[in-house]
Amino acid sequence: MSGALFLLGTHQPGWLARAGVPLFVSDRRLRVYKTLPRAAAAWACDSGGFTELQQYGRWTVTPTDYINRLRRYRDQIGRLLWAAPQDWMCEPIVINGGTAAGQRFAGTHLTVAEHQRRTVANYAQLRERAPELPIIPVVQGWEADDYLRCVDLYWTMLRVDLTTMPLVGLGSVCRRQGTRAAAPILTRLHQRGVRRLHGFGFKTLGLAEYGHLLTSADSLAWSIDARKLRRPALTECVRAARHRNCANCLPYALHWRTAVLAAAAGRHPAHHREEAA
């Protein structure tokens, strides 16, 4: 992750006021708050697309509603770096439906090409209706060639050249970081000139292996580690009798973040730029 900005994923929006490090927070978590926290550091907003498509097989949130909430977050929370569009993930389980890792997927029953078209069309809608909001484009696909076709689609549909964009989201890779599939996707995009990439949902292995190819990345893997891998609670949490595991624990998340950044910096030695708060 040398030189890259790391956004700590959290399902606790209150951390925006307390964590003091860049966070990645979903609209699905923020939308229920009547009073929003003021951000103590820069942050980015996830649209919640994976959960939308998993549960419903379609988007139930309109672009207008999403834009209105983003404006509220920008004004009331502050320090918003960027927001994800309402993109369409291209994992086979998202398209075909079924059950994976105990989660039921409704299935969109569309094609990868149609998911890409809808992703680009949504970015166009959001940009047209709210040009002042920092919404980034996202490239979607499954095979490496799919992503290059998505890059082309931004040009043919919108005349948007992704090689000139300050940041482009990389979708549908978070479940494949332990395989060799992510490397050719990142490599081919770099060769095409799309080099300023944000990796959605990158875990420890992915950050160590591919962080040097990313401009930024986010991860919520710390919570999964604490909950599913039965990690013991931090000593300070045990002494304070706070909880049995640290799946919702800010100190644990910050310890995990420090370890991940140190490991990534060791894998690809270079000066690590601390994120601007």
C-alpha cells in the first residue's frame, strides 16, 4: 500500500467523529441517522450496492434519493472525499442467485454486459443531476477483458476518458484477492492507462499483494477477523469488561489498521504517505 490511501471500513457511523483516521461508511448505515456526526477525518461513502443486489436483485434506491442523502452527508458530516455510484457488481452469484457463505442472493438474471451498461448509465445520471458531488466512476466486470470493455463503454456512452479521472473504483474483485484473477485485471487496466484505482473491500492478503497498484483501498475485514476467526478481545477490552470479541470495537479496528499498513509497507518498501485528515 506504499503511497496509497487506506480507508478503514466501518458499520459504526459514530466513528466518523471519533476514529481520527479515514473511514469508509455505507449509505445504508448513515441513512437512518436523524443527527449525523461531524467527521474528524476525511471519509468516503459506499452506496451499499452489494447488499442491494444481494437482497433484491435490483436497486431499490432511486438516484434522486441517493443524491439528496449525499448532499446531506457532505453538508452535515463534512470532509467527504468521494462517493461510490449505484453500480452493478458482476460476480456470478450476484447475477445467477443462490447461496454463498450463508448469504442468500436474489440474482439479477442479467448479463455482465448489462450490468456494465447500467453501471455507466447510473454514473451518467448522477453526474448530470449532481455535478457538484464527488461521485467516482466504477469499472465492473468479471474477466480481465470485461473491465477493458467497461473502460471503453464510458467513452462510447459518455465520452468519459477514465485515464484522466482522479480516481476510478475497481468493482467485483474483493472475493478473488486470494486467487490469481485480481493481478491480470489490475495489470491490464494499468496498461490501458487507468492507473488511479480504488480497490473496494480489499482484505489483508489483497492489500499486501496488490496495494502498490492502487491509489486507495478500503476494508472491513477487521470485523470479520474478530467475529468469525474467534480472535480474543484486546486486553484493554477484557480489563474493562467491554465485550467478549471485538467485532464492533474501535480500538481493535485501529490496531488491525496499523498492522495491515505495516505489513503492506514491508511487502513493497516505500515511504507511506499518511492520509490527509
